[in-house]
Amino acid sequence: FYVGLIPAAVMLPTFLVGLWGGVLADLFSRRRILIATQSAMMVTAFVQGVLTLGGQMSPWVLVALTFVIGVASSLNLPAW
């Protein structure tokens, strides 16, 4: 069940915010969007690492953090 949730958490934001990512890329500085989204993905990956090393990672936290990375990636790709 959880193995199926991880790809869903990555791809679902593409369907939900992918179109808005294109709108944002047209309205705002692409450089700033890239910096913001890459920073968000970096911080999320850091949090995942800290939680994993601390033994606090649960499947639902992993799915939620993966969803955050998916949202940032969906906003990142149109600006790229």
C-alpha cells in the first residue's frame, strides 16, 4: 500500500498544480521561481534525512514530505 502511495504523492501534484506552475513561470521571474522551488526541495530532503537518522520517520510522514517535493517539482519544471 505504502509503496503505491509514494509514486502517487510525486505525480498527484503534477495534475493539481502543474498548470499553475506554467502561469507562475509566465508572470514571475523564472530565476526566483527556480531558486525558491529548489530551496524547498533541498529543505524537504534535509528534513527527511534528519527524521530518518533520528528514527522518527513514519510512512505517512514520508508520503507527506514526498508530496511537498512533488509540489515543488511541479512548480519547478515549467520555469526550467
